[in-house]
Amino acid sequence: MISELFTTAVLIGILTSGIRLATPYLFASIGEMFGQRSGIYNLGVEGIMLMGAFAAFYVTMTYGNPWLGLLAAIIVGSIMGLAMSFISVTLQAEQGISGIGIYLFGLGMSDLLFQKMLGTVETVSGFRPVSDSLNRIFPDLLPGLAGIPVIGAIVSILAQQNIMVFMAYLLVPIAWFIMYRTTLGLKIRAAGENPAAADALGVSISRTRYATVTFGGAMAGVAGASLSIALLNVFQQNMTSGLGFIAVALVYFGGWRPYGVLFGAILFSMVNAIQLWIQALNIPIPGDASELLIMMPYVLTIIVLIFSAGRMRKPSALGVPYERGG
Amino acid sequence: MLDFFVKYPRLSRLVDLALPLLATLAALGVGAIMLQLLGANPVDAYGALLNGAFGSQNALADTIVRATPLLLVALGICIAFRGGVINIGGEGQLVAGAILGTLVGLTFPEAPGYIVIPVALVAGFIGGAIWGGIPGVLKAYYNVNEILSTIMLNIIAVQGMNYLLRQPMIDPAQAQLASRIPQTARLVQAFDLPRLVPTRLHLGALIAVILAFVVYIYLWRTTSGYRIRAVGLNPDASSYAGINVKRNIVLALLLSGAFAGLAGAIQVYGVHHRMFTDGSLAGFTGSAGFNGIVVALFGKLNPLGAIPASFIFGALIVGANSLQRAMQVPAALITALNGLVVVFVVASDYFSRRLARSRQIGVEANVEPSPPASMPPALSVEGDMSSD
């Protein structure tokens, strides 16, 4: 029954998975937000995520160290972001379509590498929940806190997450600080709002955009890694299944602001967590239409976009290649 | 080198036309390196690919059969992109059309084929139009970015398809079995699209080619098509000239979806004769909704250019499968190469622009650079119709 959803254990379960599920979105969306704030939108996020996921998985499996895997994802993501920068900034190509090209390349290439280098779906031991290392260092800490009513629940939710989840959430205030409290952030915003004026003031538009899009690529790679070596610990073909495109949508959804993106990512993930738990608990669905549940987060995203699109102001120069005197 | 083309402007226009081919050759060159790294001889591999795509009458027929949905989707993409809207929803629109088209055949199994087939194809057209019209309305009247809404609608479509094929539309024979394979019953044989020659080649290919000419005439010889292109070129000027920009945005996306939907219905009636799902979109569509974008770009967003373009990509897909069989090179290589082709073709526009500029400078000094020949400028001014 639906009332089964409202027991403490299940609510804690939903919160735990909801918080965890937001991880890849946060990395990819915050990275994409930087690119879009500087005027470039990269639809190739999904493809870069797949490549990052594969790189992280393969390196982690080979060397047994998830940190090396993470590094590999950053490198692969940066290279693909750099490629996107070159296409969209230097060659001034239409960004939406270039992104689709990057996506198809990543989709095919990660599949190809998977078939050639792995062959079968395997699991890897990636990042462990933080409770593992906490228990090792302070054996009494978690059992001690567990008894306290509300704090115990919060601690148990957090302790089950792995380090990449925390990094994803930490990225949000860092992104906010860079965007609104540093010269770099000012340059990025200027490049996306009024590149001609910024250029006249000595900001290198192309260098700024190269930096943000490459960073966005690196973060997309990390987002992929968060799937393959932290959340799922497997790699298979097309394992992102649209997640990267959702990440792009969340940037619009969040109105190009870090905390807006955070809100969108959490909302989307919580709805997803609820539908996953409804399925896990075998709660009967009218007409046995579990697919309708899976649709929920996507329908919700469209609805929120309808209500928010009018109010959001996107970067004025988003999608417009910059050319001096052009 | 540019000076050279300034002297011979006609030659530079030739280069313009050849650029997609050069871009493809470049992508195939990268592919050759990848093949070498995969331990396959590139010459042998491309030989196997060509042989698989053109080596026999059956191979050639298969290539055309694979090209058909690509061409139809590409026709829709031509309309959308010319109208300044980016439709990424071909996959979902194809599925929506296939569902509605299949329903017609399943509902009237006794009716004669010469009635059911046309009605089903029209139903497919309408199904795609609905699924394309939704993002059109969302963009025109609610300012929702069409790239995002079409992507969301793709996912909603695949889940809808999975539900329908698992529950209400499931093959009654499968419903009795424990396996319950999610697919519809096979449509009555009388509803199979007629074969053109004794191969798998069916009437749908001919329909697609005819429609390519229809879309060409529509875009360049009718007022409605002119309006769509005008909105794509400059929404502000179009609005000032009295064109209803919002309505034309909806129309462009609706028509775009309709052609993808028709592709879905033709796949059902010409190739599969039923609907089935492996849970993913590509399982049913074969990624035609995405690859159609590649084809349209390759044809420089010209419906007639999409005909040879679809043939080339149909050949790549069919050839990739025999490449996989003959040399154990995963067909995923072709997906990756498709991506490279897109990137190279779009990037090659840069050289088109430089050529165009050098032509102008050759004619008269200090002229403003012209926009790229192949891409409506409004495409790059993505989203935002609030000025209307």
C-alpha cells in the first residue's frame, strides 16, 4: 500500500537514495553551467559522461585505485571538452549540432572500447561509503550517534554516502563563489552577457570560453565516473541513458545559478528516488504501469520548465559565436 | 590559398559543395587510424563495409531499406532547422508515429490493405505531428527550450511504448506465455507494404524519395514554406513583416515530428510488421531519429541533398554490420564515426564562411562578412522568442 512509503525507514531510504542520485547531475550540470554562463552550450555532456565513466571504470579495475580512475575521467573529459571548445570557439560551429556530434562520438567510442577491452559487464570496487573509513578511525562514533533521535537519522543518511557524493555537493558553493566573488567569475559572466564589451575591456573571450567548456567537459567526465566507480560500480553500453541530457536541462531549470541547479538536481533526484522505492516496495500501481512512474521526473521537468522559463533570463550571448567586429 | 579561390570564384563554390564529402573523408581517415589500433587492416575493413552495403542485390536493397527512415526523419529535420528550431526529438516522434500507425492495423484486421495501409501511414504522420507539436507549443507560447523538451519527450515516449507493448497492446499469444515478450501481434500479411523487387526493398523507399521532392517544393515554392524559412532566418524581421512567428515555430516542429512519425509507421508496415521493444529507444528505432539529424546536416539542410546523404548513411549502417561479422570490429565504431562526421561537417562551415568572405573581398573591398550558407542564422540565436 501507498502508506508503506511513509514509514521512517522508507523515508530515510528515499532521502539516502535521493541525495545520492543527485551526484552525477550536480557534477555535469555545474560544469555545463560554467560553459553556458560564458556563452557556449555543450549538448555533448552525455557522450563525455560515457567516456569518463568508461575511463574511470577501466583504470580503477586495472590499478585498483578509484582515485586514479577519477583522474582518468578528468583527463578524458577535459580532452573532449577541449575538442568542443575548439569546434565551437575557434571554428565557431553551431553549438547544438556540434554537441550532438560529440554525443554520438562518445556513445559509439565508449561502446567500442567496452566491447574491445572488457567484453562483459563486470563490477569494480570503487569508492566506499564514508562509514567504512569512519568506523575504522573512530569505531565508536557512528554507533554512538545512531541512538540520538534526529541526528542519528541524519548521520545514518550521510554515512552511507561515498566521498564523491560529498564532493558533488561541495562543488555548488565553490561554483557560487567563483561565479560571483572572483574576477574569473566576472569574466565568465561578461563573456556570456556582452562579449564585445568584455573584449573591449581586455577579457579574452576565446580563452575564457575555452576554460569554461574544458572545465565543463572535465566535470562531465567526473559525473560519468561517479556512476561507474561510486554509485553503480559497473560499466555497460549507454549506461547514462539520457542522464547527460537531463543535466543540460537542469542548467536551464536552475536559471543558470548554482543554487538553482542544486535545487533542480535534488528535486529531480528525490522524485526519482520515490518512484524507485515505490517499485522496490512492490506497491501496486493502477494498471501495473510502472513505466508511468519512470516518466514522472521527466514530466515534472517539463512542467517546471513551463512555469520557470518565462522568469529565467539566460545569458544573452548563449549559443552565439563571438568574432571581433562581427 | 584563399587568393587562388578569389581568382576562381566558381571553383570555390565547388569546394563549398564538396566540403561535406571532404569532412566525411576526414572522418573515415580517423576511422582508419582507429581500425588500425583495433588490429584490423583499414583497407580490408572498409572493403568489407562496402561489400556489405553494395556487394549484392540484397545488400543494396538493405542499404535502401535502412536509408528510408533516415531520409524521412531528415526531411523533418530540414523543415525544423530551416525554421530555426532544433528538433532532437526524432526518436520519440518516430515511436509515437509507429504506435498510432500500428494501432490502425491492429484495430481493423479485416479491412482491405489498400485502405488500412494509407490510413495507417497518415496515422503515423499524425502521431509524429502530435509528439513534435507539443515542444512546438511549449517553445512558442511558454518559452520552453525545444532541445530540452524534445529530449524529455523522447524518454517519455520510450516509457510509453514500453508500457503499451507490455500491457494493452501486447500480442495476445505472448500474453498467454510466461515470457510475455513485449511486442504486438504481427500485423495481417495483407497490410505489408508492397515489395518493389524480390528483396526486402519496399514501397516506403519510393514514398520517401517522392516526399523529398514535395518538401523541397514546399520549402522553396510555397508561401507557407517561405514563412518557415523567413522565421528561421530572422524572427524579428519576419514578425515585423507580419508573419506570425509563434505559429510558424509550432508548424515547423509539428511537420518535423510528422515526418519522423511517418518513418515510424513505414518501419512497422514495411520492415518489422509489428512493434517490439528491448526497453530502449534505439532497440526499436535503430537510432534513426538521431542519425536523421546527421543525414539532414550532411545534405546541407536541403531535402534533395538528404536523398544521397541518407543513402550514404544507410550504407554505413548496413556495412558496419557486415564489418562486425567479417572482422570482429564492433558496429559501434560507425556510431563514433557518425559523431565525427557531424563534428567535421559542422566545423567545415567555418571554411565555407571564410571562402564566402574571400569571395566578397575579391568582388568589393570591406564588405560585411556574410552568414554561413548552409545554416540559418537564427539557429545560433538559440531559444527565446519572447520578443514576439
